[in-house]
Amino acid sequence: MRFNNGIPADELAPARWRKSTASNPNGSCVEVAELPDGGVAVRNSRHPSGPALVYTRAEIAAFVTGAKAGEFDDLCMGGGIESLSRSRRMVSQRCARAVI
């Protein structure tokens, strides 16, 4: 079965959603689920019935490789982090060091 981008995430049953242990403790997380066709779905944990983005294994591998190489560190560092609360600042600092 093939899934399209934007499918409501709750229609991907029986997808088993998971998130990083470094995720925000307030529930603002990105969650991923393996799909029966080998794809990977991504959703916003604050909106579990909202749209899911669906990627191939190759697309996820390219993203993870880039993240491990630090290509997205600028998205976690700077950008107003100075104004975050202490707990959110700690999560942001972990984000900059995280390996997906």
C-alpha cells in the first residue's frame, strides 16, 4: 500500500509512532513511524491527527546523514534561543549536539 504526503496521521494505523529521547518535555516533538511499504512517516506530536509527511528510506537516509554531518545545526542554534526558558534552552542545546 502506498501512502501520500498530507494523509491524516491517524489514518496510518497501525503505525507505531516514536520520538527522540531528546525531545521537548512539553510535547512539542517530531514523531516518526515506519510504514508497511517501507516508507517513513513524520508528524507533529501536538497534532497527532494532522497531516503526515511520507518519505522513502533513501530520503530519510539522506536527511539523517546531513543531520549527523551538522548540516542543520543552524536551525537549533541562535535564532532567539537566548530568550528561551532554561529548560527549553537545554533542549535546544541538546538539539545542536543530537545525532538522529
